[in-house]
Amino acid sequence: MADEYNIGLGNDDLETRKKAEFDFTSFWNDQAKQLSWFRPWTSTLDWKQPFAQWFVGGLINASYNALDIHQQTKATKPAILWEGENGESKVLTYKDLWIQVQKFANALKSLGVQKGDRITIYLPMVPELPISMLACSRIGATHTVVFSGFSSSSLKDRIDDSKSKIVITADGGYRRGSVVKLKEVVDDAIKDLDFVQNVIVLERTKNKIQLNSRDKLWNDLISESSEECEPEKLDSNHPLYILYTSGTTGKPKGVLHGTGGYLTHLHSTYKWAFDIKDSDIFFCTADIGWVTGHSYVVYGPLLHGATEVMYEGAPDFPDVSRMWDIIQKYKVTIFYTTPTALRMFMKYGDDLPNSFDLSTLRLLGTVGEPINPEVWKWYFKIIGKEKCPIIDTWWQTETGGMMISPLPGLETIPLKPGSATRPIPGVSISVVDEKGNDVAANTKGYLVIRKPWPGMLLTLWNDDEKYKNVYWSKYPNCYYSGDYAIKDEDGYLWLLGRADDVLKVAGHRIGTAELESSIVSHEDIAESAVCGVPDEIKGEKIIAFAVRKESSTKDIPTLRDEIIQKVRSGIGPIATPEQIYFVSKLPKTRSGKIMRRLLKAIASNEKIGDISTLEDGAAVSEVQSAFEELKKSIKKKQF
Ligand code: ATP
Ligand code: MG
């Protein structure tokens, strides 16, 4: 029996779930009415499996819903409290943002941008990033944001795939105190891409750049443009953006999202999950280059007229207490981050967070990876001081918004550390076996989604066939998420990682998340990753990598024995790792996910292979240095 935490915010809306269960279409129909539409829809859902069209016939604009609707009541309210990596700060009110978006939208128009054009945005975490996105959405251009840590070849692939006519970038971006020369990366990426008509360059770091004939400076463009730009009245299913997935499991996919359905999903989940109030200061640490940043830094908070902190730099710069410093400085009330970041903070002990005033916090969230119970409890106790509910939110780039999560803004339910609890209302999720039948309680299976939902992707950009193959071919009638899960006897869902990360040892299928969680439950261990390498007898044998906490003083053989003991008693002897390697960090994608494919190649002594696939989703230099470190420690046989 897992621990239970009865901590809520006193909300107890029983009606919403009931309505959703009764009829999910009319439920979402009601939710969509909370947005501002130029023309109502004639049909709530047009479902031609696997393609869903929501709110058909409706006309809407995302930037209008994020900005214009607040001008009567919230013009002077801060929308973005921006914190630069070097400590500088800026406040943008709803009016500031509204004006800047309109000016920039006019600038885009002056370059000939039209409804339906694709625009690649390759910017650091500066206010001009959401401004660019909202300007695109204002005029009906489809934005495709590429995380600014990507190399030129990854950027090129994405610009080429989306056939973007404009690229928006900066001279440079700050990362851990140094300048990343973004403009140079763009120049390299587009040198053979003739369809790119213009590059718009924001001067952020003022490093020297070369201006080519197709380049325009951001400031020159907006200095000439008017402050008024009427929002385009767009079809509900007009493509709002393309976003490439993290590429944890392979080549990234160009996920295409629409407008009306996506915004409805975000409006509802942002309110239910974060219980947002006018006085809240919201802080989501995700980079806007990933879906969490699109949904819960840009669109979700702005739809609600919330005030949020946006941070430019690395979470550990100038040191690992930067996040706590920001929470204290801005009196943050809601904090949303990743388990990976939490494990990093936890590694450095409790004294750092304890030396800051975190008392304004009232709600904490995580996303991106399974959160192991140890980290959950640390987050709850040390950061939330045992008074903040923790929402572990499961969702994907493809789902657009949260799908499984506690919803303190709606209802109070007991929390279980490590479980994302239940699906949100109006979403139908099952855990099934190979044949698509529901598995019994407490049995591992594949997580599938049985009915369309409003934030659902429209398709994969320019590739309906791939869309069908990836998500709709394993089971004929439901969306295949690619993740493993368990539903317990109370109906709580426990995410066990990716189905293709599963280890097969002597006929047993062992989820990587389960095993890693068991290793991290050792008090000396901060992070862990496991992978399988081929074994003639067992099929696969388990290799574990572990990162020790700063405070750990135990000798390696003792630590190793203790971890093995934990795994044997927690999961069973079958899951005993063959070897445990102690390393100082693990290779991850730039979205913070462990790249087990890479570990597997290292542990099996295989060639890492084509470096370009590694690059998909990972900053090459970071992965390579982690990889070198792993190789060295393997040579030293540190186990
Ligand atoms: P790719 O599909 O290209 O391999 P990716 O799946 O890493 O990339 P994202 O869409 O950013 O790209 O990540 C979604 C995945 O993250 C989910 O499928 C799941 O594996 C994991 N995930 C997200 N949130 C949670 C969570 N709360 N608990 C467990 N896993 C989570
Ligand atoms: Mg995925």
C-alpha cells in the first residue's frame, strides 16, 4: 500500500466530472464557451478516426484570447516578470505585451507573411519569444519554435521540414554566463535553404554579427510599424503551431496543433490543475522550446490573465540555488518543474533551499518524466513545507495539454507519491494488454487514449501516414501513447516509462522507471538510469548507472551491495542489476530526459552510431561530454 497524502485546497466540484462522464462531447462544448469566439461553431466534434476536428465552423484567434480580452480589466497587470540570467529584470504588463505583439505582427506582415505561412523561431528565453509566437498567431502564421540549444543541422532539418519562409533569431543568447552565437547557427543552417526569405535578428547580447542581404534587425522593423493589428478571424482548426517532439526514442516528429481545441484544453487544464487565482505568481521552469513552455508558459497562463515569471538562463547558474532565489524574489506561489531538475537540486542537500524564504508557495507541479516517490517526498517536505499539493502531470507534445493529473483547482483527492492519479475530466484513458483489452488492477500494460480530446494533435506535419502508423496502428480504435503504466486498485495511474525502454529479463518485462525509482530510494543516490544489454541466457541483463548525492561518503562496494539489496527486496531478485556504474551525471536530451538508447550503446560496447540521431533532442556537446565521462568510469571499472 502506497503512502497517501490528504492535502488539498478545499475545492470540491463533483459536477464537472459527472458531466464529463455523461457526455464528453457536450462537456467540452461547455468548456469551449469560456473562450472568446468571433463566430460560434456549428459542430463540436467531427471525428473521422484518426483525425479530429473540434468546434468546426467556429472562428477564433489565440493572441486575441491571450491579450485583447484582458485590456479592459488587466491592462496594467504584469503578464511577464522576466528575469535575465545575469540578474537584470523586466516587467511586461498585459498592455505592453499587447502593443508589442501588434507591432511585431505588423512587422511580419510588412515582410509579406500571410495566413498559413510557417515561421521558425529560434530565440532564447526572452520576452520576444512569446511576442513572436503571439504575433504569428495574430495573423494566422504557423509558428515552429526550435529550442535554442540545438545545433545548426537540427535547426536546418526543422526549417526544411516546415518550409519556413522567415526565421526569427537573436545575435546571441546567454547560457551559464557565456554567449551562444545563435545568428551564426542560423546562417549555417539556412545556407542552402533558398526558400527562407528573411531572417529577423533581435539584438540581445550585442555580440558582433554579420548582416546578410536577407537579414532584418528586430528593432528596425518594429520602429516603423503601427501599434494596431486586427487579429485574423481563424478557423478553429487552423494550424497554430508545429512542434518537434523531444526525440527521446528516435527521430523527432513534427506535431501539428490546431487552435480552438488546443486553447480549450489549455484553458481548462490550467485552471483545474493550478487552481489559478488573480493574485498568483506562476513560475514554470520549462523552456518555451518544448511543449510545456508552449502550453504552460505561453498560452495557458495568458488565457487566464495570470502573472508569471519567465527565466532566461540555466537553473544552476550562477549556482544550484537560482530557482529558490527566484521564488523568494518574486514571491512565487505556483511552481512547475521537472523531476530531472528536482533530482539535481536534491543532490546538493536541504541546506540550500532551507536558506531561502519559500513560504509563498502553495502548489507544486512536475512534468516530463516519472517522479520517483523519494523525490516527490523531498519536493513535498523541503520545498513545499508539507503544505502544498504536488501535481504530477502526465502528457505529451501530442496531447497538447495535461491528460493525467491531480486537479486541486477542481477537487481534493488523496495524493500518492509517484502517481499522476487520474485522467482529467473528459478524457478516457485505459491500460491495456497486447490485444487491447483492459488489464487487471496492478498489472502493467500500455497506456492508450480511447476517445479524442480537444488538445489532440491534428496530425504530423505533412505526414498523415506516419501519424497513422505511430499512434493508430498498434490498436485499431485508440491512440497509442507509447508509455507503460499500471492502474492500481483505487484507479490511480502510475507511469512506468516508455514501452520501448522496457527491459526483458528471463521472460519478465521490467519497467525502467520502476527499477530506477528503487535505486534512487537509497538515501545516497540522487539519480539513476538503467538499461539492458543482450545476454545469451536471460535475454537481457540489467546495467545500472547511478549518481551519488554530494553528501554521500559510503565506499563503493558497500553502496553497491545496499542498492542491490534494495532492488531485490523492492522489486525482486529478477531485477538485480548485473553491474552498477557510479557516474557524476547522466546523458540527457535538452528537454531533460535520460537518453537510455545512448547508455545501452555504451554498455553494450556498440558504436554510438550516427551522431545526427543523437543530436535529435540533445545538445551534442553535453551528451558527448557525459558520454566520455561514462566511458572513462567504465574503463576504471568503478563498481
Ligand atoms: P519522442 O516522442 O520523440 O521520443 P518525447 O516522448 O520525449 O520524444 P515529449 O512529448 O516531450 O517527447 O515527452 C512526452 C513523454 O514524457 C511521455 O510520453 C512520457 O514518456 C514522459 N512523461 C511526461 N510527463 C510524465 C509524467 N508526469 N510521468 C511520467 N512520464 C512522463
Ligand atoms: Mg513521445
